[in-house]
Amino acid sequence: MLDIAKIGQLAQDSSPQDLHAAWVWQQQFNAFNGQEIITDLAQQPQLWSSFFFTAASDGSAQEA
């Protein structure tokens, strides 16, 4: 369920650029085709290393 107060606080605390980036990210996430990705990874196992370690190369995966 939507928490309108939380959304309002996020809007006040975030820059327009951050809000736009979050919206774009959400749109890309909504378009994610998990079955297609898993099929590609199953057919091309060499892609697994880039799939898992792209974010880890800059240390961001450990911050989450």
C-alpha cells in the first residue's frame, strides 16, 4: 500500500534529478524480462561473471 506521507517526504528530500533517475530505474525494472535473461545466461555461461560482478567491481555491492 502507498504511504503518501513517506512519498511526500522523499519528494522533499530528493532533488528533481534524483527523482527522475529513480523513475527511469523503475521503468527499466518494470520492463525486465527475467525469463529471457535466465535463458540467455543458461545458453551463454560466460555471461554469468559480468552479470554478477559488474556492480561489485566498484565496491557498491558490499554497501547494500
